[in-house]
Amino acid sequence: MEKDGFIIELCGNMSGSGSEGSSHFCFEVDHLDSVMREFSDRNILPVEGPYQVGNWRIVFYPGLDRELIEFLEVI
């Protein structure tokens, strides 16, 4: 869904397994390095990444309820 510059993608766990790490949400950011520096300054380390996939740079951080929080920069 997209409205006023915001995009929401809804995904379901079709397997019904409820496995840990299967849910996540993503924020698109202008400067991934700035976000990573901010988290590093707070001693929060990524659980995956950063990676470059095509024209995206992405990194994943742990959420409070074992979800993944993704940050994505379009390059």
C-alpha cells in the first residue's frame, strides 16, 4: 500500500510455523551509514549485513520481540 510517500508491505507467514525471525519490518533511509553509526554509538549491533543487493544497501537489527528491523537505502 502506498499513500503520501509512505509504503507499507504486508507479508504473512504462509507456513504457519511461527518460527523466530520470520517477521520483520523495513524503513527506507537516505543514508544507511548514518543509521548504522547511530546504532553503533548506542552499542546496538546488526544481526545481518550490511549487504548490497542490486541497487539496495540493507542491514538488519534485532527488535524487542525477536522480529528483524531492516533499514534499506536505494543507491
